Amino acid sequence: MSNISPRDISDLIASAKVIAILQADNPDGDSLASALALEDIIGNWGKEPVLYCGMDIPKHLQHLSGWDRVQKEMPKNFDLSIVVDCSSRSLFEIADKRGELTWVFTKPMLIIDHHKVEVTLPAKHIYTQEQAVSTGEIIYDLAKELDWQLSDHTKNMITVSILSDSLGLMTDSTSPHSIRVVADLVESGVKLAELDDARRQTMRKSEALTHYKGQLLQRIAYTPDYRIAHITIPWEEIEQFSSDYNPSMLVIDDMRLTEGTHVAIAFKTYKSSRVTAKIRCNYGYPIARELSEHFGGGGHPYASGFKIDDGTSFEDIKQNCINKALELLDEVNHETI
């Protein structure tokens, strides 16, 4: 499936009046920031952008101005949908279960994404750039090529998008171009210190969360060789704490700091027998995407995730995931010998 041209993208947007900008379930910094950047660009064209995500925007992303304009109900009337930072139908589970995707598919759909995954959304208009570190980087490049005017707000959102998916320009997928884009944005007025301060304000935690993090740290388990750190978060804790902070994000970076640990996996279990896993890898062990894809998920080499709700027991899923991760780590070690 080949990409459409930037000029085609411009023509699609020009021909539409109401444009729905869709994020998949479980939004992240790239999906929200790139959606907000597009909203601003499209709005400046005199169009009517509508932001959608099936889930609440998590608290740690609420420092991004405009997050509260994202609605959880799929808009009923629009001329074009633009899916940002996603190409997979399985990641729109909420809308799919409601039957909303079936009529969304009757309208023109444009995908703008940077993930190296199979496109399973039935979109006729696709623009993917796998060499880009984030969807925001793609939007910046489109703006340059098509002479789109970028407001200060849009520049901030593109910067956040790039820094989010590149982990502060530190991942393997960060290219010289990614760094140049951020440098250009800073030169045009973006203040990195202000963006980071706003992010840190939303990272402040209540006393209850701080104590809960301590409990999670004590529950971290390891494989005998310590290469994999893992933790299980049950539904009762998800229900109690998720509205304030994603429990797995409280500890997953700490898990990677253990000596000898290469991969951290945070499992969540839900009432409906659903199991999700968030995966983070240390530098030199980029197995996250391949591990997630083995279980029907996807993501980046160093950060990814998957979900399973086919009735498989949690203990089987966990053990199979750990075994597969060890197998992939063995392959990495073999390649470096």
C-alpha cells in the first residue's frame, strides 16, 4: 500500500469542512500532541476540527493545552477523518465495540503515522514515514513542504510530540533530522524549559500515590538471571489509582534501573479476563516491538505493548511473554558475540 503525496493530503483537507482527528485508545504524548497540532493547523484554514479519543486523557498528559477539547464520543457528522499515530484497527477497540467504526469507514479516512506495522484500518489515503521518530515530525515536514503556517501553540505541540516518542532525543530512532527539527523550533521561539516545567507539574503525586509506588517497588519480580523485571497490577488497583496516574508508569522506569536488567514488563489484569502488558527496554536490547507483535500488539523497538482478551489464563500469558522475551534477548546477545 503506497503513500499518497503531500499535495494529495492538502487537497483532502481543503475539500472537507468538518474533520475528525482520531487517536487510538490509550493516548500517549505523540498521539495527543500531534492531534492538537493538526487541530490548530486545520482550524487556521477555516475548517472545523473535532478531536476524538475513546478513553480519558491521562493526567500526565493534561499539561498539553487543549487536552480538554478531546471528546470520548465519536463525532456523528464529519467529511474526513485523520487518524494520527496509529494504523491498526485493534487499537480502536472502544469505537469498534460501539459499532462506530463501521460508519466512520464510510467516510474518507487519512492515516498519518510513523510506526512500522501492518495497516489494518481500511483507509484509502495513507501517509506513513517510518524513518520519522514521531508523528509530529511528519506533520512538521508536511508543513514545510506545503507552506502551512505554524502558530506558537502548534510549534510547542510538535516539539512535545518529538521529545515524547524519542525520550528526549535519546532513542535509536532519533535521527539527525529529528534533532534539526527541534533546533529549528527552538530557534523560532519554543522554550524547552517551559514545556518541561509544565510536564513536571502534572507529574506531582499525592501522598497516597507515593506510598502506593513504594508498594509496587516491593512487588517487582525478576527472572533468575535478572534480565527481565516484571510486575503484575490487578484490577482493584487499576480501578483505585488510574484516574490519578497510570500505575505501571509509576515504576516501569525504576524497574529498568536494576543491575543486569534489560527489559521491564508491567502486566495489568482486568475483570473481563483481559490482560495488557507495557514493555520498556534498555539501550542495546531493542526487543519491545518484536515481543509485542508476537502477542498481537506493536510499538517501538524500546517501548511497546499488547493486550489479550481471548480467555487465555493470565499465568500462561505472563510465562509465555517472559519466555519469548528471554528468547529474543538470547538472539540479541548472540548477534553481539
